[in-house]
Amino acid sequence: MPTFAITEDQLTAALHAVVADRGLNWTYPDIDTDPEAYVDPQDHHPLFAENSVEHGLSSCRYVSADGHRPMCLIGAALHRAGVPLRVLADHEGALADVVLDLVIEPVLPSLVADATRAAQNVQDDGGTSGDALTAYHNVLIAGRVMNRASP
């Protein structure tokens, strides 16, 4: 499995760029207006067949069902930072922090992984990209403040 050298600063810049492109109010597309964004867990699309059975897919997608575009904020940022869509598609069903650990070498600090998972959770709950980006930064800030406050 290929890995990619992406720093925290590069990932953060990619997150900001995706939000700037999509807008702060972007949410997952509605299945009625963009059916190619989603895959039924029973669908055995060649990109996702193994993972869909193994992990059970939620509505969150790193890559659209047609395999041609990044979907969620984390998937779009990783793609913008250099991770090919095919590699992201191989990790459908995995949480954002796990995907970061699998595709980025050297591994980013756990605080960054926690922040990406917080952003993913916001989007999975129907929040906007702006809200997800805020959650990402809130986790980073809180973690760093706590580190400084610790003896």
C-alpha cells in the first residue's frame, strides 16, 4: 500500500482550500440530486466490494460511488494533498484517523488524527464543511492548550 509524505501544515492547508472551493455551507449532497455520491452497502462496485462487506458502509464517502471525485472533507483534503482517489477508495468504511495512519508516512501526531476524526463526525452528523473545519481546529487548539497547561 503506498504512503504519502503529508505534513500537518499541508493537510490543514488542503482542508482550508477544499472549504474555500466548496463554501462554508457545503454538506453531503442529497442522494436524490446526486445518486452517484453514495453506494448501497449491498452494491459490489469494483472499487468498494471488499470493504463494503468487511466494514459496512455508512453514507459518508471518501470517494464518490463512480470513483471520479472526492466526497467528504477529509477525503477531498487528502486527495488535494496528493493521495490518489483509488487509494482513498481502498479505505472506504474506515474512520478518518485510521485512514491518516494508513496513507501518511511519517504518521501525523495523534492530536491531528483526533482533529480529523472530529471533522468527519461533524460532517457525518449533517454539519457543514465550515462546522467540520471549526471542529478540526477546536480539537487542535484544545489539545495544545492542555499540553501547555500540563506540568
